[in-house]
Amino acid sequence: MIDLPGLYARFITWIGDGTGTTDTVLHIHAGMAVLMIARIVTRRSLGTLIPLSVVVAAEMANEVLDRLHYHSWRWWDTIPDIINTLFWPTVICLAVRLRPMRPLRRR
């Protein structure tokens, strides 16, 4: 049987080791990448909750896989991961919702 949580943990470690990037920065980039991919795939505005919901679902899946791999919640690690992943996607969603772009004037 495949140990999916273990395989995922090794993949994430490989990314971190390969890039030399900290876990914090990886979460920030992952959140933004998932937001942009969700925006392109769903063709929904960043001001809708759809792309942001995809980021939330991806981060929750990430944390559940961590939980399954480590056999317990590591709250000291989980809470900052969630904040780092969701902060900028949430800010962008709120900014677009509160101040949508105006259409360009035709000359």
C-alpha cells in the first residue's frame, strides 16, 4: 500500500531542499500559485470567493496530510502555515471585492 502522507512529506522536503527556501516562503508562494491557477482554471475573478476557496481547500489538504504523516497536530507549525498560505490570497480577494477595476474608457 502506498504511504501517501509520507510520499507527500518527502516531496515537500525535496522542494524545500532543492530551492533552499524556508517553509514560510514556500507557503506564501504556494498560496499565491494556487490562487492564480484557480483563477485561470475557473475563469472567475479574484474578487469572487471561488479562487480563494480553492486555496483554502489546498491548504487544508496540506495540513491534513501533515497530520496523517506526523500522527498528531503540530499546532505550533500548522497555525503559521495556514496564516502564511492564506494571508495574501485573502488580501487580494478582499481588495478586488471592495475596489473592483473600472472598465477602460474607449476613445
